[in-house]
Amino acid sequence: GRYGVALTDLAQSLRVVRIGFQPWVRRLPRLADPERPFDVGMIPVQSMLAAVHVSDRSNCARRLGDAAAFGLWEQARAGLLATVVAREANPPNMRRLAFERRFDGSTDHVTRFSVNIDSSDHAHNSFNASYSAEEFARVGFVVSGEGDQMMFGPDADVLLDEAFAKAYCFHLAAPSHGHANQVGLAFSPSRKSHDRVDIDGTLWIDTIARALTNIEFRYLGMPDYTDEFHPGGRISFQQVAPGVVLIDRWYLRGVAPGKGVTVSVIDPIARSRSSAIETGGELVSATWPDGRTWHDSLGTLRVHATTIPGQPAVNAVVALPYTHYRATADQYGDITIPDLAPGPYSAHIIDPRLSELGVAIPTPLKFVASRDATFRTTLRVPTAEEYVIGR
């Protein structure tokens, strides 16, 4: 594309970077014409594992593939930089979802799923880390207090920070069947400490699209009994427009201790009473000032609501418990609820008279929302009188 750059008389050179390509660098001549164009032609790197010279890595053990790993790290940094620039140079307005999944112990069975639209108005960032790379290296990624835990993950700014590169060691990850056509850059702390929870993980890069795909990591230094709960996280990147890469999905998985159990206890009681918990979010949509838009692939619920006699239940209100999702039936009894985060849901009927008493009318409707899929069903809606009589 065509870009404009505001230059001053002090500018001496121009450097352009893009993931998967060799950096383009030119010395700037004295510009008699400030509108004079520069044609930038970038050459793809033959391999995402192009070697670079490595120095000042005394905290990490030497590995055979160090040079290739840092070549990949330089490419990853170019992709991370694009994420930061896209967010700051031309920030879009974003709609975000926040969710929480609670599981039955360490299994994958969801016992409670809550979703809410982010309360921030005109958000310009999807996921952002709470601390800097230097602070994470000092205090860790999990903070505990009074039986509760606050878990954190790295964002693009943290990974770009030189403090992160100094605190972690890098090596090429083993190939993974779940990451076809991708190469992984694994990272782990250069020094381990018993007084903080750290992370180790892998940053995956698509070698065909030449783009960041996601970061997967696990927490190190948590109590031994939490291992079976697989504490960790995942942060995904998505190109939402040409040259614009944003974090579109993220989650952090931890351990919710049972009643009367603290996270520092290591015994069978703590294991049996605890359960896995995931908190995270999704970028629903992004809108730029020039009118461009992007929308995530989420689920949709379509309900045809009828009265007990079979007539359209006009103005019936269907709500999904523990979420912000609700909608009102039109004149035909049809209800549509879009932008459903993937997961299990049930449905309630909201009657104004009963809602004043804090009572919702339950329904037999239970379903699982999937991406780019619409769940269709018919639902019988009783009146408040019919519900009370039935009770």
C-alpha cells in the first residue's frame, strides 16, 4: 500500500520491517521535494529460521539451534511490532466479550459458563497485560492473597520488551500435529525462583501466511497438586485488515480452590475440592474511523417462540442465564441472539411481573454454541399464570 511518513531534518535513514521479509533500509538524501516517494521492495526470507549472530546471552545454556532460534525471534518481533503499531497508529473502536468457565474438577466438563459484554466504552485495545516485562520478571505471572489468585499473561508489548528477552531463553519448539505449517519459538525463564510463578511456552508462526498465530504457555511454580488442572493460557492473533494484526482471543486457565482450601495447600483434600477455571475474552468487532469493519466468527441462536396454544409469543423475552444475552420476540414470535461466545447455554423466559420477585421462568432449552453456526429451535412460552399454576 501507500503510506505517508512525517520526516524532520534530523531523519537520516528509513527502515521498514515485516514478518517473513528481510528488513529494508535506505539512507535518506536531502529532500528538496518533501513529497518525493520512496519505492520499498522487500525480499522474502528463504527460511523463517534464518540464522543471526547471538551475543550477550550468558544466562542461558548454549544450544545448537541458538542462531536459528534468534533469527525466528527477530521475525516474531516484526510481527509483534505490527500488532502494537496497528493498535496505536489507527486505533479502532472495539466490542469485546469477557467469559468465565468453571469445570468439574480437572475434567473438561463445564459446570458454569458466564459471558458479559465488556463494560468499557470505545475500547481501543483487545487484550493488554497488567504489568511490564520487567515487573513480570520480578514478581511473576500469578499473585496470590487470602486464598484467591490473580493470573496474568503476556501481550505484544511485553514480548517486544528487551527485559523479556533478557529474562527468558529461546529455542526452536518440536513440531506439533496441532500446528501444521507452523514453526514454534519456545521460551522459558533463564532462572527459576521458588517465590514466584513464571511461564514457559511457545510462540507459533505460520510459515505460509508469514504471520503470528498464537502464544501457548503454562504456569511454572504452582503447587504440585495443580498439575492435573493444566494451568496456563493461550493468546491468539488475527489479521483483521490488510497489515492490521490484533489479539482476537485469549484465556487464562487456573485452579479455583474449594471452600476452606487455600491455593498453597498441597494435599489430597485440596485436589478433590478444587476445580479448573478459565477466564478470558474475545474481540467481537472492530470499527475504524474510515468505515472499515471486522467481525469475529461467533455463534447465533434463532428461536421461534409460541404460546401454549401454539400462537406466536409476541414480545416474549428470552434470556441466557449468567450472560448479557437476551432478546424479544417479534410479531411472528421469532427471536435472534447473535455473537454467542462458544460454549454451553440454557434459556429462561423473563416475565416483567415475575422478574420483580427475582423469578425467571426456566425452559428445557439447552444447547452448545459453535463458531459460524446457527442453533435453531422452537420454544413454548408459558404466561406467568400458566407457570405459577404448573408449579
